[in-house]
Amino acid sequence: MEHGAFALSSEETNQGAPKSSGYGKLSEKEIVMSIKIVIERRFKEAVVPEFLQIIRDIRIMALRDRGYIGGETVINVDDDREVLVFSTWSSVDDWKTWYDKKEWEELEKKLAPHIEEPVKIRAFMTGADYVKKAFAKSGDNPK
């Protein structure tokens, strides 16, 4: 599934951890100031502090890695089973390196029994980076 700047298709594995099937359109060589990752989880029941602590623990793991800038967890005010995690990374390569290390999988497996549908992971670039990328390909100069 393709969203935003490039695809990070996710599907639930037997253990419940999201599995990426590719990184889509954005190549490793393209320069992007930063990227925003959105991780969407829909739980079977209302989110409890234990789930939020596991999500925090995953973020703490990311803090130790190169390129992690910050993150935030939000819960839908109209549906307390829906949780989004936003994280910002310095580059696509830094995100891919962290994701591919799979250190987070053990924690994600703890959430899996409580997840209603496959976890979705999407990546976005800033509007300014998109404009630079789009016009660099076309040879036009944006004003």
C-alpha cells in the first residue's frame, strides 16, 4: 500500500509485529531533511496504561539510535481503541536502519494479542522536501 512519500506496506505476521514489504519510491540516495513516520494501531479494547508503556518502551529503544529526533503518541478522542504514534527521523536511511534491526519486535509481540487489525506504518516527507524533489525531477524552478 502506498501512502505519502513512499510505501511502507505492513502486514501482521504470525507474531503480530508489522512487517515491511518495501520502502517504495524514495531511494536511499535522495536527500530529505527529515521524515515523519506514522504508526497506526487499533486495539480490540480501550487502551490501557500497560499498552502505552510498551509503546513508550519502543520509543526509548529508538532514542538510542542514530537519526531519531522525537515522537509522540496520541489516542483518538472519539475512539479510545485507536492509537497513532508519530516519530521524526533525520533521514529515510536512519529510519530504515532502525526498522530493519527488528529490536522493537519483542515489545510489539506483547501488543499483538490486543490488536484488532494489522498495524499500519506510513512515512511522509515535509511539503518543502516534496517540492524540492518534484521540481528536481522536472527541471523546473519553483518560485
